[in-house]
Amino acid sequence: MSAVLDQFVAQRHPLAWVNTLRENAFARFSKLGFPTTHDEEYRFTNVAPIARAEFRVEASNITISSPVAVDELRPDELTLLEQNAFVALNTAFLDRVTVIRVPRGVVLDQPIEITYESPGPGTASHPRTLIVIGANAQCTIVETYRHPNPQPPAPGPYFTNAVTEIVAGEGAVVDHYKLQQEDLSAYHVAALHVTLGRSTNFTTHSISLGGALVRNDASAVLSEGTEATLNGLYIVNGTQHIDNHTAIDHAKPHGTSHELYKGILDGKASAVFNGRIIVRKDAQKTDSKQTNKNLVLSDDAVIDTKPELQILADDVRCTHGATIGQLDAESLFYLRSRGIGKDEARSLLTYAFAQDIVDRIKIASLRDSLERILFEKFHEHYQ
């Protein structure tokens, strides 16, 4: 904590309101502190390696490809999530914010692509993104987080602490993707907060492949007639750890939500899935379905999954379920009986488990790229 304080004190911004925002955020972070395993939300995720590290704070390298203009930060559009220490820390080191506005009624044919690249080993970066989509607008957003040196040797530990806020107006259609390809030595913490207007259609896909310690928080607040889909795929091996916490808040009636998260674990890897669905008192006629499926390939891999339903309305239809299993023995036997080797058969079945999520990706280039990554990952693993 002392190293974080020293770096905070050393920073000053030319805009007074930014300094005020930072100071309030740091005061909140100081009160909350880094979460521990005594906190229910972090019961299975130990962030002590992040708290102990003395990373120097630097801005991440950002590449933006967008059919619409990127604006400057304005103080009246920034939300501080009071109960999230990492969001408070992100705001305390606020430097610049990627702000993208899609005007009312505009339909974008090309995706908005935002790529965040770590400044390098020994650094901490706190990228912030705000995307405001006007009523009846349509757009696709691709967020990518990756390490600066894709080739060995590994660049060494670094810390990415990202916050993305999306506000979508009435009748908007938004397709969002987050691809996390950090180095296997990196720490990655990210919060996605989505506020959806009436009759909005929102979909997000979270793909997590890298990182030594990863925490993803994704939350969506639905209005009347809103349809939201939260999908995710996480693949961990070795000693990797990933924690996905999601929250879907049905605040108004006639909302629909779908959620499918799938995980593949091998080696001594560990994963957490906690999915919360909240149906408010006035949110009648809500229809919500949540599913978490995990494929565990090693006796030493561990998954903790916890679906949650908090229903305060009485005229709703809500379901949730979680499964943990291994490769199907009958399918494996079938492939072996057709002359396919054991390792290749395991690779094919593992790939097929992930394919369900990959097939839902609407951007052909992203889908093809992910297919290649997964094929190489599984093929090399079983060699």
C-alpha cells in the first residue's frame, strides 16, 4: 500500500477537477484496501501478489480503430463504483480516458476496435474506457488486452487494471467483445459496467486466455424490455488462476437475459465463476437463464462455481445451472475406434467444448483468429 501511496502523491494533473476526482477515489481505495480472501467476493481469489508488488504506474499503449470520433474526457460522464477497490484504484490514477460516442440512430458497419498493450514488465497501467451509444444506434466493440512482447522470453510480471463503462440508449443494439491475451506472468483485473436503456439489445463475449492471476467483473443493469446476453470462455493451464464474477440486474419489467460461461482447466490451474441474477420487485415478466459449464482435464485443477438468484418479483421465469466434468469416455472411445490417436482425440473433444462459444462470435475475422489460436493451443498441448 505504501508504494501505491507514494506514486499517487507524486502525480498531479493540470485539470483541477481531475485531481479532485483522483483524491476522492484514492480516499475510497484507502478505506476499502486491497480485497482479501476474508471478503466473500474474493473468497477463492488471493490478490496478495498484486498488493505486495511495487509496480511503477505508466499509461498503457492504446490503438483505436473507430468509424466515429474519440472525444476528450468530461467529468459528468464518469461513474465511480463505490464498492470496488480496483475501480477506485483505477480512478485514483486516472490519466486519460478513451471516450467514444455513437450518435443517435447511427448504424456502424465496421467495428470499434480498442487495443490496450502493457507498457512492459514491472509496470501497472489503469486503462479507462467510456462508450456512449445513442438511442436506436447499432455498433460492435472489440476490446483487446495483450502483452508487449508476444514472443519468448516472457516479458516478466506486470499489472493491468482496466475499467470499461458502456451506456446504451433506448432501442440500441450493441455487440461487445473482450479478448484477454496477457502474458502468462501478468496480473489482469477488469471491470465492465453496462447501463442499458429501454428495449436495448446487448451482447458481450469475454474470452480469457492469458494471465497468471485474472479477475473479471461484469455487470449489467437492464431497463424495461431489455435483452442482454453475457457469454464467456476461459482457458487456464499450469498454475493460472481466473475469477469471473457477473451480475445481471433486472431493474424493470419484461427484461430477458441469457448467460453462458464455459471453462477449460488443466494442470494445476484454478478458476472461479460467480454469477448473480437480481430481479427487482417491479421487474415482473423477467425471463433469465444462466449456465456455467466446466471441462476439467487434470486431477489437480480446481473450479469453484456459484450461481446466485435474488428474486424479489413473483411473475418471473429464472433458471440457473452449473456442471463440472471430464472428457466424455464414449466420445473418446468412438474417435479412437475410427483410427484417431488418443492425443488427437482429446484435442478434438476439448476444441469442440470451446467451439460452442466461438461459434457465437459474429465478427468473422475475430472468430477465425480465435479458432486458430485454440486449435494451436490444444494441438500443442497434446503433443
